[in-house]
Amino acid sequence: MIIKGLVLSLILFGAVGLARADYADGMRYYERQEYRQALQEFGAAARNGDADAQYMLGRLHEAGSGTAQDFVEAHKWYNLAAASGHRHAAEARDSMARRMTSGQVAEAQQAARGWQPEEAAPATQPSRPAIETLSDRQGIAEIQRELNRLGYDAGPVDGAMGRRTRNAIREYQADMNMAQDGHATADLLRHLRQAQREEVATPSEPQPARSSRVALQDDFSDGDYRRNPPWTVLSGNFEVDEHGLRSIVETQRTTARESRRLSAERPEEIGLAMLELILEQTGTLRQGDEVPIPVEPARIFVNAPVGNAFRMELELASRQRTGSLELGLFQGNRPNGTGYRLVYTPGSRPGLSLVRLTSGNAEVIAHIDDSLDLEDGRFHRIVWTRDGNGEMQVHVDDQRLMRVRDRGLRDPFQGVLLANQGGDYTLRRIRLEE
């Protein structure tokens, strides 16, 4: 058994003479921010056709981590990963293309068409150990390995149950219509071992996307939020600096009140009521607890008519761990009225919630269990989509955090609302399409 275990370990984690580097080794380096080593490990695996490693190479080249920033190279690797069936590569490739010139895109496509995987020496696939013989840590490591194999980002294969592993389990459970408890169990491992990577017939050159209408696109590069397109301030102060649209709001602590009702006629109450609602419905607020309330909330909206199915992409930076931020789509002529709100609450659990607001009533329809910390000095990419069946997904930095179906609102949306309920936020760019 010791010899078999050693052989299995050598095959999985890379031995001298093996052409393919293990994807998990690259992820370990990536997690430790040792990007040069990660680039080498991912590169060896990617050249042998590993879709996960190809996707990670795209991310490294896009960010300039461990290598010079190269959009052409990033687009190429995203394209190859998409052709191999990676779940998020096509979206990353298309987003990358919007930041490139037509000449750069053509160069990247030509590079992808001319790419060929290296010839790998045939290797005997080792038999996997019986699930009943695995310790808890070994079982978690096997689940991480299987999730990564299927395209779910479970992080390093280290046997430690962290947030990335738990989120990957929930994402897999959601796709398989299983109970989304995020638990690493023997039954889950059996299910994973039986699963095969989906065969996605995606050509190496991206197909023309379905026609879409852009309802809103703004990067505030003109230095004025009041034109092209015109944003309207409802309360508080906003300014455009070299990074984008910024607002700073101070908070004070106050005790939660009972039976607070949302009202578009009292917008100064909406932020506090929304925050109390989220904390109460998720069981993290008791009567008498204190919550932060903005001294003067900052609200701004823009008219951007869009249908019931949409895709919103934005880049946001947060610099303080106070208050909350609401981002949402509204219906009708009241920005504070009916619509959906994505609520970020730094330093709290849940860190991100999705709320449906109708006729003075609000309901939390989805939330993450963990906190979400965006206060790292960087801009973070948020993608929020809703399809024709009411299924909504929210990704933060290419990681899906929410997936829920809600058909409560079926009419088109009129515009976008941004509400700073305490904190220091900058919106660098936003794009909304139908």
C-alpha cells in the first residue's frame, strides 16, 4: 500500500520525466502569489491541453502576474481553454476582447488556430483508492481534485476545507440539482467520480455572439457624470476622479428598530431598513443590536431602459469596512422603488445579498454565507446576469457566488441605481446590455 501510494503521489503531483505538470502544483504557487513558479507549472500542463491550466495562463497574462502583461497571449489561452470546455473561459475571452484592438484580436485568434498540444508519453492511469479507506483530509483532497478536473475552482488539492472548496461544492451541487449544503461527503465523492467532463463543441475561434443591445456603457473618462450618459444625484455627494465615479459617506451606530417598512417616499430610511432586513433574514441580527447608519447616504441613478433579461458588468473598489453599498436595477419612474438590489456589506456575514424590492416590501432571495472582503486596494470585477427564465448569477472576479431563479419581477427595467450607505466606493466602469 505504501508503494502504491507513493506511485499515485508521483503521478498526481509530477515526477521527473513526466511531461505534464500537475495543475494543483500551479494553484499552490498561485495562492502563495509566487507567480513565476505558477506560470511554469501551468505552462507545462497547458501545453498538454489542460483546460484549467490554459485558463489560469490567461489570467496571469491578463494581469501581468509573473510575466509581462500581454492581452494577445491572454486572449489566446482563454480561447484555447474555451475550446477545451472550460466553464468560464469564453466569458473571460470575450471580456478581454472588448479591451483589445481589432488587430490584437485577429493576432490572438491566429495564434490559437496555430497552436498544437505537445505529444505526451502514454501513462497508465492508477486505480483510485476506495472511498471507505480515505481519512477525512484525504477525502477532501479527492473531492478538490475531482472538482478541479470538472472545471470547478476548488483551489489547491491540500485536503483543507476552505471557502473556495466550499463554494466549488455548492456550485457543483447547484448544477447537479443537489442540496446546496457545501459539505464534503463520501456520497459527493462518489457522484464526482462518476461524472465526466462535459464535451463542449466550442471551436478555437469564437463564434459571433447573439445580438445584444447595449443599454448603458460608461467609464467616466470624460470627467463628468452628468453627461454621456447623464447620471442624476438623489442625495449626497459624488465626484469623478482619475479612477472613476467616487462617493464617501460617514456612518454612525444605531439600534435596530422593529417593523421598519421600506418606502420610496422615505429614501433616507431605505438603506438602513435594507441592511436590517438582510441581517434579520439571515439570522445575524437580534433586536437591540446596533447597525451602522449613514450620516447622509449618497444615491445616484441613470436611466438605461433594458429588458427583463440582462447582463451587467462593472469594476468596483471599496476602501472602508463600514456601512453597505447597494447596486440595482429599478422599474418604473422611481429609482428607490421596485427592482432588484445587490447589497455588499463589508466585514459582515453575509457579505453579499440579492434582494427583491416590491411595493414597500423586500425579500432576500439569495446570499453568500461568508464575508466578502474587497478592501485590498484593487478594483474587482462584478458580473450580474439574468436570463429569460429568471435565473440570476453573480460572479465576483470570475468566481460564481450566487445562482438563483426568481420570477417575481417580469417587466422591463428602467435604469440603474447606486446607493452608498456608508463607506468609500469608486465605480470605474459599468456596462449593461440586454
